[in-house]
Amino acid sequence: MRCKAKSSHSQYTTRITVQRLAGTADAAGHIDGNTEANWTTYTTAWASVRSRGGREFWRVSQVQSDVDFVFNCPWSKMLENATPDMRILSDGKVYEILSVINVDLANNSIEIQTRRRTT
């Protein structure tokens, strides 16, 4: 992946895979996002990651939690075009994409805000 980032690439130590839902739709036109086989790789990148806190809550008589993370990557057109209907895989964990930001519109870095749900 070519990048235009001016900063040192040594800060990007975490490998991420951005995936998109690409399975076969059922009769109602719905693709099951809970089935791993329905996800395909959109792009891969190196990133730095930081947590932004989280929360715990009750759902169906179970305690669940959300933890928010921000992945910062060198700018690429593929990453800039990632959308919230995609997800990130990193170190065996799944992160829902909440937003994708071209930092300062400078085409130097991309900030991907995510949420990881745990039970």
C-alpha cells in the first residue's frame, strides 16, 4: 500500500483487515452478518490503535459491554472509502466501524473510529 504520511511509519504496529459484507442474500434480500463466510477482505493496512473508553449495560439478562477504539492509519484511497457497514479484524477481534475520517482533509492519515462489543 502506498502512503503519503509524513510521519514515521514505525508508529503503525498493528495489522488490520477491513472487511465488507459480500455473502449471498436470502429471499428477503438480507445478508447474514453473523456468518463469517459472508465477509470478504476489502483492504489491509498498518495502524496504531488507542482505546477511548467504554460502558457496561444489561441486555436480555446479561451484562454486556462496548469498548471504543480509534485506529490511525497512513492515508489511502481504499481506507478513505471504507464505510460503517464494514468491519475491522485485528488480533482475532472484530470491531464495528463507526466512522472514517481523513484527518484535516490532508490525505496524510485516516482515523477509523470503532466499537468492539463483548459479553
